[in-house]
Amino acid sequence: MQKRPEHDLEQFPPSKTRRKHEMHALQDMGEQLVQLDLKRLSEFNLPETLADAILEARRIRAHGARRRQMQLIGKLMRDIDAAPIREKLDMLNRVTLQHAAWLHLLERWRDRLLADEQALTELGQTYPAIDLQRLRTLMRNAQREKLANKPPRSFRALFHELQRIIPETVGTGVLAENDRGKDE
């Protein structure tokens, strides 16, 4: 049996399996759009019929009806160029992951501050403009609250203070790398 040259294979339409895979990918993208809040959704500049279908899907609670609505959204998405939507969704996911990394960095700093006095010195060297006395007071109060089984008011205040001190852009930068090494 002879193999066909590559250029002959390009003449054939995609297989049924390939088309189904693409349809499911569009439906999954539609599901991500349904999960977005209204403000983010409005940034996508979607066609009116698609935007209406997405809003309708947000209201539907019955499983079967929701599944059919998601299939409709997938069908509507076949008629538009989905590449810009995919790019914007990917960008939003990256931003979300970066924000989560920053929050984890803040939590690690807070835990280190409560466990080790030396961490406060290190934080002061990294961010010289911080109020070390305020941080020391919050650390001491958080430890007392924990021992007395009181609500963690200072524990939260320490986290908020760290949010103010450490910029979000650092969450995925060099400080995060340095900080990870010290936890291990």
C-alpha cells in the first residue's frame, strides 16, 4: 500500500473526531465565559447572540437545560473567530495565577514572621521603608491571640500590612524565588 504525499492529505476535511474535539474546546471556552463576572464579560465585545446565550446560561440551574445551553454556546462560537477570546481568557488566567502566587508569598512571609524573629530583620533589609515597630507589635499581638484562642484580628492585620508593603509584581519575581528556598 502506497503512502500519500503530505499535500494530498491536506485536501481532506478534518476527521469527525477532530471536529468533535474542536467543538468541545469551544464549549469549554464558553463555560469559562459563563463563569466570568459581568464586568469581565463585557470586555470581550462578544456578538449579541452569544452574549445573550451566556447570560441565559448563568441563570439556568437545571442540569439538562444548562448542558443544552452550553451546547448552544459552543455552536454559536463556531461562527466567530475564537482566537481573540482564547488569548484574552489565557491572559486573565495568567493574571489570576500571578495574583495567587503573590498571596501565597504574603502568607509565607506572615508565617515566617510569626515563627522566627530573624525574618523581621530580613524583611526590613529587603524593604527599608517599612515600620518595623508596627510589624513587631502585630506579630506579638497575633501570637498572644493564638495562645488565648481569641479571634485572629492581629493575624489578619499583619497580612494586610504585608499587602501594603510588598508590591504585587514581586509575587512572581526574585523575592518569591529567594523566599521559596528558605521554606524548604
